[in-house]
Amino acid sequence: MAIIAADIEWRQGLPYSPLFKEFYFPPSTDMDESESVFLQQSELKQRWQSLGKNFHSFTIAETGFGAGLNFLLCSDLWLNTAPKNSVLEFFSAELFPIDKAELAKILSQRPHLCTLSNELIKHYPVPVPGIHNIELFQGRVKLHLMFGDANEMFSSISQSPNQAQAHHNRKPVDLWLLDGFAPISNPALWSSDLLATIASLSDQTTVALTANIDRKTISTVSNNLQSAGFSVESYENNGSPKLRLKASFVGGKSQQSTSDNSSGPSQWHLDKTVRPISLRDHEVAIIGAGIAGCTTAVALAKRGFKVKVIDRHALAGQEGSGNSQAIVYPKLSPRDDVLPRINLRALLFASRYYAPFWQRGLGNQCGVISLPENPKIAEDFIKISQRFSGCDDFVHLLKNDQLCDRSGISLNSPIGLFFPLLGWLPPAIICQQLLEEYRIPLMNIDIDHFNHQQSDNRWNLIDTSGKLAHSTDILVVATAYGCENFEQTNFLPVTQLRGQISKLPAKAKTKSLKTIICGEGYLTPAQDGYHSCGATYNKGLFSTELRAEDHEINIAKMRHTDPGLDAALENLDASNMEGRANFRCTTKDYLPIVGPVPNFSSMLKNFSFLRRDARTDSMVMGDYQPNLYINCGMGSRGLSYAPLTAELLASQISQQIPSLERDLVQGMHPARFLIRDLKKKQL
Ligand SMILES: Cc1cc2nc3c(=O)[nH]c(=O)nc-3n(C[C@H](O)[C@H](O)[C@H](O)COP(=O)(O)OP(=O)(O)OC[C@H]3O[C@@H](n4cnc5c(N)ncnc54)[C@H](O)[C@@H]3O)c2cc1C
């Protein structure tokens, strides 16, 4: 779990790595020239200048982020040459990330890049392993900074560990920058394993460029590249004793060999129908204008799709996403399972996603304090704080006096976790502003059902009066538990779970509350004289009428959370209390449902062998409904999950490499229940 920060020594005024016995940059004065040679070799300028006015994304992947110099140079060139509506996707792996302060010191040596480097430094992520998805330069560049071993990270973003399927139905990487430390000091970045992974994410249009390589090791690198399927040319570099390589992917043995195997890792998550790349000109309709639908609409609009959102209400955010104060709720674990890893990724991304809203005064990034509900959870909190030591900006442990200081009220709890980057938002306003900002139309239709028209490969949407209300190429279902009403999605095991929040009048001792407090329930800082306090869980209750007994439950939860809070809340009368009740859409494993919609009956048939032997790994691919996707099952954490799931779904629809590891993608995949239930013989 722990990330080891780069150890940097300053020698002759330049950053030096004692581990790899090399400078981060060559100790040459002619820095700019050596850097531009690298870019010229790639002919990027000409390629990017000639991109048409339609949306384009260009994917660069790099094997050593270091101080981000290649990233900044590529971004600089992209911003100056590529059309404004297009996006540079830059994946870069780094096992030993440079500390933020050190990074700022290093990049200050490149004053001509200072505007770009300042933005990178501002958004530089906390040192948590995994992929950090960072949108920079007005969204024109996306940095997918992968803290971890390069081979593991690049393998994790491929569609399958089977190399032949690594970019099945997906755009390959356009350009590889192989720029870690020299092969002699850092052989892992030039290994045949990593180069095979690189090859698996490449196609005949992909080019790989290396940094300067010592003549002694160049033949090993060149041979490894050739074995991986690249044809290689070497270049002199202005009289330098080192050489550079330019490798073009031509296809290799490794790509074919695994496809001949009759068994291998499971491929149920892959669509057996081969889809042509780029559906960008196509129309997408999203049913559901809650936080899931609206974030998905924006993620797709940013990728050049023509998006429309449909809802049975005339305004966005009127159902689950309609509370006046919703919390970006933290839920971490000392364990490393899929659920806490997704939660972690979702929280980090959400805190970046909502920052512009908080900056313009919507909601408040006031931080969230989590108080332990029992001694076992207190132990977990200590483990979590140890695990995230060095990530204080994201989470740290507070002792009692610090808790009182931070929260602004007198609490008794000896410890608590503090998440400074989180806060609360008014989700309905966020939904409405997202649609307005990206000019996404909202159509007021109550959809009864939809069906696929094979003749023109479109989805027809029928309203509750039986009329054809809309027709679209690509359809996304973001109707929360409403997915139960559609024939294509009603096999999904979701539950409609009522919840009620209570508006507690601010009291003398609670007015000063500065942060959100979470424990058994949650309490927000007062807004217009009221705190939001929530929420109940009422299974099997389907009314939105407020219930006094539920207000009592909410208040009791906060009283139990901390005796200090109990005292501060004083007497409260639940009989006429204001609040709001609505419904969550929950799933059995507490994770959202995101991705392509399986064709249930055909998947059931094709994967029936799992009933006989659950351990069978087969090369059988899944069968999915044509251009039908879903994003629902947000449970109690829609605000935290939606930005991440929207990005994931948009990358799947646009056939881009997602900013999320494959096991996490599978952890939210709509076909996971079907496969699990077959394995358990429950289907
Ligand atoms: C009391 C309560 C408190 C909560 N507190 C928090 C919190 O503090 N933080 C947090 O992160 N989460 C919280 N949640 C959970 C959160 O509200 C949900 O996870 C989130 O709103 C779900 O968003 P969604 O877009 O999936 O669903 P929704 O917001 O419910 O959106 C679904 C949309 O689909 C539309 N729709 C459905 N069927 C059709 C149809 N057939 N035709 C047309 N339109 C249709 C609906 O009108 C609706 O607008 C709370 C939930 C409740 C109930």
C-alpha cells in the first residue's frame, strides 16, 4: 500500500537520484534543445496541427513520470497546436513519486513552463497508490498519474491480461514515451515483460520513443522492443554518446500466442461483438437527471457526444439527488479490498471534481470529521491513519482537543478521522448547473420502456402514454432503482431503500459547528439556521411522507455518536420537524452498477458451465445489449461515486482506456452478479 517517495539529492544544482545513480535531467545547459529533439522525433506538432475540427483524443503513455517534464512539454505543445475541443490523455507510471515541495523546486528551473507547472503542482495528487485522474488546463489535458510499478499499472488498465484482448474494442495508445532511468540502473522499466504489456496496448498506428540510451545497453532494449513486436530505428542525438530509439508497432508473436489458448483469465466483462472505434458523432440519451445521469452527460459531452438527458421531472435532481445538503461521505478501510479501493478512488476524484463548485460558493468544502462508533472502529481509524501517513491533506487522525478545535464544538470522542478535502453540496443545484454549463438539454418524459430497432441500430424510447418519445444511437439508464421497470435491466439485484433527513434548528452550541460530523449518522454545519441530519434506512417503506419517528432516529444517532454532541443538541422536538424523505438505490455488495448492460438470457446460457465448476477460467466473452449502458446503484454515497462512475462509463462508451484498474472496473460491472450467482449455483 505504502508509496515510497523519491529520494532526491541536489548535486551541481540539479536533482539526482542516489537510488538510480543518475540525474533526473542531464547536467547540460542546453536543456531545451535536448527536450525538443524528443518531441520533434514524434512529429507531434504536425499530427496535432492537422487534427480536424471534430473531437479528438490522443493518448500518450509514459513509463516514468519523474518531475513531469515530458508531460509539461507535451501539454504545452498540445495546447498550442491541437483544436480546443480535443483532449490529450496522458498516462504515466511512477513507482517513486517526487514529493510536492521537491517537485516545485525542480520545476522552478524551467521558468518558461511556469504557468503549466504551477497548475500541475496545484493539482499534484496525494501519494496514494493507484491511478489519479487529474483534469488540467480547462479540461484540455487529462493526466492519469499511476503511482505504482509500471508493468503492474499498465497491465491493470488493459482490458484483459490476455495480451490479444488487452485493447479489445478500445483505442490503443498512440505514443509511448519510454523515459525512465537508464536500462543499466533501472532494468524494470525496459524489461521484456513491460515491453510485452506495452505492445499489448498498441496497434499498427502506435509509435514508441526512448530517451537517450547508452550504446552498451541499446541492443538489449532494441531486441526487447523487437521481440515485443516493434520495428526499431536508432538515432544519433547531436553528437551525444547516447542513442535514441524510435519503434513502430508492427504486431508480434506475443499478441497472437495467448489468443490460441483455450483457457485463460475470465473474459465475461468483454463484449464479444467487435465495435468500430469512434461513435463520437452519435447521439446519446440518458434516462435520469440525478447526480449519476448529469455527471455522465457532462463526461460524454466533454468527449464530443451529442447528449440529451430525459427525466420524468421538468428539473434535474428531484428524487434521490434532491436533498439540500448532501455529503461527500468518506468510507475507508484498513483493508485493501475492491470496495475500499473504489471508495478511496471515488473520494479523491470527487474532491477534485467538486472543487470548482465549492470555489464558487455552492456548498462548502468544510471538511468531514468521522467519529468512531465503537472501539473496533476506533482501532480501524488508527490503522487507516497509519496507512495514509504522509497523506495528511487527504486524511489524518485528530485527538480530542484537535477535534474540538476543528469542529468548533465540544466533543468527547478521544479520536476521530479528519478529511479536509471533503464537504457538502446541494446536489439538485449541482445537477442543474452541470446541464446548463454544458448546454445539455433536459427532456421531460416519463419513460415506460425502450426497445432496440435492429434495422437502424437505434433505441426507441416509449413514454407512459405508449407514444414513441425519442430515438437514439446510444442509451444510458441512470434511473436509480427505476432500472427494475425495464425489461433489459430488471435482472439487476437493486433495492429501493427509503431514507429521511431531518432539519435540526441550530442551537447556541451547534451554531459554531464548522465541519460535518459523521458517526452513526451525520450532521452538517448550519445553513440558514438549520443543520441537515441524516439519514434513516427504511426497507420496504415506499412513502415520501415525513415521519416523526424517523426524525427521532436521526437525532438519536447523533446523540449516540458523541456525548458532547448530545449536550450541544439540547432538547429537540421531532413532532413538527422539517426534513425530506426519498429513496436510495442499493446493491448487494454496496458498489454501484456501471458499464454495458448484459444480454441476460444469452449470458445465462453461455456461462452456464460456471454452475458445474466455478473455477473454470474460460475465454468466452460476454454478450451485451448493443449500445446500452447503465450507471446506478449509488446507495448512500451518490455524491462520492457519481463523478468517478460517470468518467468510467464515458471512457467505456468512447472506447478509451479508463482511469481505473480492471479489477475495480469489474467490481462495478453490471454482469458481476450474474457471474457470481452462476458460480454459487443461485441461478
Ligand atoms: C435521505 C437520503 C439522504 C442521503 N444523503 C446522502 C449524502 O449525504 N451523500 C450522498 O452521497 N448520498 C446521499 N444519499 C444518496 C444519494 O442521494 C443517492 O445515492 C443519489 O442521489 C443517487 O443518484 P442517482 O442519479 O443514481 O438517482 P436519482 O437522483 O434518484 O436520479 C434518478 C432519476 O431518474 C429519473 N427516472 C427514474 N425512472 C424514470 C423513468 N422511467 N423515466 C424518466 N425518468 C426517470 C428520476 O426522476 C430521477 O430524477 C442520500 C439518500 C437519501 C434518500
